[in-house]
Amino acid sequence: MPIHRFSYIVAAGLALGMASPAFSEDGVILLAQLGSNVEQRLTRDQAIATATKTKQGHVLKATLEKRDNQVVWEVRIEDGNHSISAVRIDPKSGNVIATIDNVGGK
């Protein structure tokens, strides 16, 4: 009986592990829960470089996320006035999709 419970625990752990974020060497987040295959040509560092050309300031974070049913790099930048902006970039083309000023949180 204890071995049988162990099998369930292992199976549940594998299922949850496959649905959680995995990190590559350059910090790229591959989100299995996005439900789509993401063809990504832009690295995290390239996304940050693109975003800082659009908005000047201190980069708080850069994550690969699903926004409005589209996978994007979202780079959050804080300017000198403590205002936080989000720059959304297409991970395939490297084009800036949107810039959102005065977003909350870090």
C-alpha cells in the first residue's frame, strides 16, 4: 500500500513539474502553461536592450508572458520619478508591440 501512494505522489509531482516554468541558461522562461508553442528568437538580454531603447530607466524585470492571447516579452522599467512602465515585445520578430506607462507593481 505505501508503494502505491508513492506512485501517485510521483505522478502528481511529474504533472505539476511539467506545467511549471523552466529556466534556461540565459533566463528565458519557457511557460508550459501558455498552451502554445512559442517560436522565440529574442533572448531576455535582447528584449531588455530593445525595451531600454524605447524607455530609459532601471530595468526591474523581464519575463516571457501571455498577454491578450499573445506571448510577449514584458520588460518593466522604472524611470527617475519612480514611475513604472511596461514595454511589450514580440519574441519572434523583436518588434515593440506596446508601451504602457504607470503600471503598478514591480
